[in-house]
Amino acid sequence: MIIELNESNYYIETARGLKLVEFYTTWCMYCKRQRLEFEDLDESDIWIGIVDADESPNLAKQFRIEGYPTFVLLKDGIQVVKFSGFHTKQQLFSKLMNYMK
């Protein structure tokens, strides 16, 4: 499931559970390629929140986003890990499995 996040709904949507948030920009070629990886995700596969950093600059600043795409894994609203760059769907699942306990 892919949820569009912004400064008004971010905290509500990420408050509980394990959430993967991608910070992206519309002009980033790697972000466009990353989006293709998400296209065939089943609704039940994974929860991914996407934040357009140009539209929500305060969120990008809060998480010190320096490159795109950047992923932030949250558990009950608290940052667990942050990583940048293009990742295949399998690579994302592998990273998430390390934190599903």
C-alpha cells in the first residue's frame, strides 16, 4: 500500500507500527525509477509512505534528507534506520525483515 504523506498527515499516518517512508522529488531520475519498483506491489505486501520533499520541506529538513530517494524506517513514529539510493523491491523487503520483531 502506498500512501501520499505531507506535513498535515505525516504524524497521524506514521504514529503506530512499522512504516517505511520514502522522501523523493519529482525531478529525481532515481526516484522515478524507484516508483516503477513500487508499481507491482500488492496492497498487502508493505506499507510505504511517500513524501515529496519539495512539497513538504519541513519534513525533509527534520529528517536531514540530503539525497533522493531516501528511505526512513519508523517503528511507532520513531526513526529506526535511514538509507538512501535506489533499491529493488527485494532489497527493501530484505532490509525490513531485519527490523520485524
